[in-house]
Amino acid sequence: MLSPVNSPKKRATILVVDDTPENLVFVSEMLKEKYEVKAATNGQTALAIVEKFSIDLILLDVVMPGMDGYEVCRQIKAKKTCCDIPVIFLTSKSKAEDQEFGFSVGAADYIKKPLSPPITMARIKIHLENKASKDFLADQNEFLESEVQRRVKELSVIQDVTINALASLAETRDQETGNHIVRTQYYVKLLADQLYLKGKHPDIVTPEFITMVFKTAPLHDIGKVGIPDAVLLKPGKLTAEEFDIMKTHAKLGYDAIVKAEDEVGAHYPFLSAAKEIAYGHHEKWDGSGYPQGLAGEDIPLSARLMAVADVFDALVSKRVYKAAMTNDEAFEIIREGRGSHFDPLLVDTMFDLKDEFIRIAETYKD
């Protein structure tokens, strides 16, 4: 494998800046056998060349009329497009403070005048090799970063496809669902976004959390794939025994996701959110829900969000065993459940967003 320094490439281009023509000729003659050479007799011309051409290294005189070498170097280092070009000062100044100042404005090295060709060529070679290595690493890092971004995007797409496929599977078992999955997904996001804007539960409600609950909300009823048709598709009110069977869908959904995690031998945030929502969206604030009988903030926030969204959508949707309620009737039932069925904060948040809830219901109506 070729190293970054020894890889075949075009000859390096060196810009020589000196206000004395004789010095320019001397340095150019020294370099021309190995390098492409550009020349400038003042700082303004040097800056223009740097803007126009690809320069690999600059040999820069310090003492020049008008703009001196320090200012030229400072301006080069201030530009993102050329700040990585190594600058070597050519000077007769030998005081330590002069060199210190030169390094402070961005110089890579100093070569004292009169120039020694062997020393000058050796120093140029070292700095060009260092630059080639840095450029190679920068290119590698850029490639790796783009590859990571590509993989992340690919995994995100796979994740979304998997979630949607599983949600669609559950939907095929329950023919009354319609756009219920889509509506509840957007209700949940609407509530979570508002909590974030209001600074509520800042330790939980982050942009990542909002993304996760939005993506995994469609899996809230995935456990219904395990409910017998006689119960799931019954065109009427369920008996107490049938309702007990229906309630098992929360645990069935949770168990299915846990089994999937165990099989891959890893745990991911989006699966944690999916488990919380599937298992806890029928829990109630006062502890009277199922399957665990959790109460208050012991119920995961993701599940509490889903509970509000799920019940509201069920109320305003038509079912074979009931007519759809009006929006006002549904909101009133949600209000009555504040502090008993639902998290009071989420009910208050929902009422701040009534128009948006209605808009989602209309946009994605069955």
C-alpha cells in the first residue's frame, strides 16, 4: 500500500515571495528541478496567487515594503481555504523575539538568510511531507465521517421500515384501525414537542426522545397480533372474560420486543421506547390501569403520552360497536380523566393544543 507521502502525484507547487528580484531568481532556480514555482514581489500579489492557485508551501520574506511578511502570513492563516499551507519565513532577523512573533502569526519554520540550498531544500522536503501526511489524514477522516453518516442513515431507514412493517402487520389484524396509527403517532409528537418547548421534564424530553417516541408509537398495539380473532374482531362489546384476553396484548407486545432484543443480543434506545409504549399505554395515573397497575410518574412518560393520544383517537373514531364522538365530547372525557386516567400535565398540554389535535384528526381521517 502506498504511503501518503510516496503516492504518485503532481509536483508540489511552492510560492516564493520576496521584494528583491535577485532573491526570487536565486530561490526559483534552486527549486525548479523538483517543484512547480510561483513568484510574487509583494504581499498583495502573493495573496492573489494563493486565492487563484493550489499552493503547497510558501517561502515568505519578512521585510517587504507595504505589507510585510507577518501580515501576509496572518491573512493567509485567517482564510479557511488556505490556512493549512505551511509558511516558512526567509529572513536575516535572528532575534528570538522576531522568531517568536513569526510563529505566533502562524509560521511553520524560519530559514535565515543568506540561504543555504541544502538546508533550504531539506526543510522544504520535511514540511511538504508533513503537509502530505496531514492532507492524507484529513481525507481519510472526511471519508470515514461520510461513511459513518451513510451507515447511520442506512440504519435509520432500516429501523423505520422495520417499525412500519410491524405496525402494518398489527393493523391487518385489526381492520377498524384505519389511520389510527398515523394519527396517534402525530398526537404523541405534538405533545412531546410542546413539553420540550415549555422545558417540562428536561431530563427526559430531548430531541432524541421525541424522535424515538414518534418512530415507535406505531408499535403500541403490536401485541394484538397474538389476540384470537374471535376476541379481536368481535363486532360488539366484549365480555369480561374476552376483555381480560384483550388486555394481554400489552404484555404480548412487550414480550415480542424483548424477545427480538434477546435474539440480537443488544439493547437500543428505540426498542426501549417501543417496550415502554407497548407495555404501559393502558396504565392509568391513579394506578387502576393494566397490566402492571403503575401509578403517576412510575408510568414511563412515553406510555403516558401514548395513553392520551390513544384514548382521544378512539373517542373521535367510528367503530362497529360505537359511533364517533364529536371533538368537544372527546375533549370533555379527557378533561374528566385528568389526574385519574391521565397525567394532569399532559391533559393541560393537550388543551393548549386543541386546534392542532383537531387538524391532525382531520388531515388523517379514515
